[in-house]
Amino acid sequence: MDLIVLITKAVIILVIFGITLVIATYSTYAERKVAAFLQDRLGPNRAGPYGLLQPIADAGKMFFKEDFIPAQANKWLFILGPCLAMLTALMASAVIPFGDSIRFGQYEIQLQGIEINIGMLYIFGVVSLGVYGVMVGGWASNNKFSLLGAIRAASQNISYEVALGMSIIAILMMTGSLSVRAIVEQQAEAGFFGWNVFTQPLGFVIFLTCAFAECNRTPFDLPECETELIGGYHTEYSSMKLGFYLFAEYINMFVSSAVISSLYFGGYHYPFAAQAHDALTNVLGPNAGHNVATAIGTVVFFGKIFFFIFFFMWVRWTVPRFRFDQLMNLGWKTLIPLAI
């Protein structure tokens, strides 16, 4: 029994990693298509039908580019930086419940990598480690622009993590648990208007704003500000090391969207989910009906995630970048007092 549980958990974690990587890969395609749509252009349309093979072409380009390490760089830390950024980005998705559960006979498998009662604490811990990848890479490059980008990233993440953590304290008090699944279930029991976006609207706005800053997305992309810092912390990177940094950003965007959907929009629940579950169970039987209801909930959850990914992209191509002093003022003088 323990071996079966262990194998199923390992399979689920691998599947979650695979889905995360595929979504991050095609987020690069979606980013360019959304930008093209907003700017009245076509976007990628050469590699495959409608340009769908463009991410594969980009990945091939990254793999075959020269892997260059500057002569005065700290070689091992230079390699460690992007690896650390990628690792921490992937780790955060392990505690997110992507659906209810699947039943096979006497076995019930939760669609979640690991269920721990400190899920939100785990996410914050992993996310806060992500900045070390940026810091290490920027410092090891031995480039003043990279170092400036790394320092900006560290100060930005430290500043906005305070408001980010404080914004969800009310939700944790309402739920009485740090478990992400418990937060989702509490919203399901409360019904549609019991979703935290209705009970904690200010907390949602603060959390969403801080999520942009934590992901280094426009208008908070000061660590890689091209107009001032060339490419910021990854100026000296090429090949797949650069690919890892760029990829980690899209994985963080996916994880942030999943966390926002779980904390404020009911996760894998939707209006009349309980009635739909009962109806499917009556028609298809206990196990089959439950599994179909779980599948519908998972599709709904990914729909919410894709909406927020689109929102991240929409903001990037609509709102201009802040100055660094404006970024710090917003974090310390506006968001933290509001969170309090």
C-alpha cells in the first residue's frame, strides 16, 4: 500500500512538472501572440501552422547557441545561478491542488504533488529562495550592469514579500489553516460569493500587485530593465543558461496564477459544483461520476490560470515601466500600510 502511494505521488509530481514546463514553453508563444494582437500585428506565423512550433524553434536556438562564460566570472556560481532560479520555480508548484481526487476502486489519489498543512509557508519559502538565483548569477557575472540588476531584484523582492505575506493573513485566519487545499475547500463550502476575492477584495489587489513584482513582470521588471541595464542580471548569459532564467520567469508566472486562483477564486471549484458532482454520481456511479466531476474542476482551474497568465501579458503590453524610486515608494509607502 505504501509503495503504491509513493509511486502514484512520484508520477503525479512528474506530471505536474511536465505540465508546468509545457505551459511555460507555450507561454512564450502566447506572449508574442498577445503582444501582436494588442499591437495589431500577426506575431509568429512561420514555424508550423499558426506559428505553433515557434517555441520548439526557440528552444533549438537556445540549445545550439555558444555557451559563453566571461573570463573574469566566477565559473561555478555563474553556472549555479540559472540552475537555482529554475529549481526554485519548479518546486513551488508541488503543493498546489490541481483538482479534487481520482478514485480507482479502493484507492483515492489527490491531484496534488504533496499535501502539507503548511502549504502557503512552503510556497513563500521557496519563492523567497528564487531571488538567490538572480543574486548569484548577477554577482558571479563580474559585470556592473548585472550586479545592479541583481541588487535591484533583491531589494524589490524583499520589499514586496512583506506586503505579499501580510495580504493573506486574513485569509489564513478565516480558514484556520496554511494548507492550500484547505483554503480552496473553505471557499467551496462558502459558495460562489464566499470566494475570497469577494470577502477580501483589498487583499486580492495587494496580492496581485505584489505577484507582478515577485515575478519581475512589467511594470516591475526593473532588474532586467533594458533601457538602463542592457539585460540586467542575465546580461552575460547565453545558450540554455539564459534560457533557464527566461523560462523560470514564465514558470513563476504560471505558479503565481495558480496560487491566485486557489487563494481568491475557489481553485478547482465553480458555481454549482456540488450539484454537478451529485448529478454525475447518480448517472455514472460513485467512482466514475466523481472522476468526471474532478476532471471538470481541473479544466475550470486551468481556465482560471490561463486567464491570469493572459492578464500578466496584457498588463506587460499596456502599462509602462516604473522608475525604481516609484517602485520602492509603492511597496513601502502604499502596499505595506494597506496590507496592515
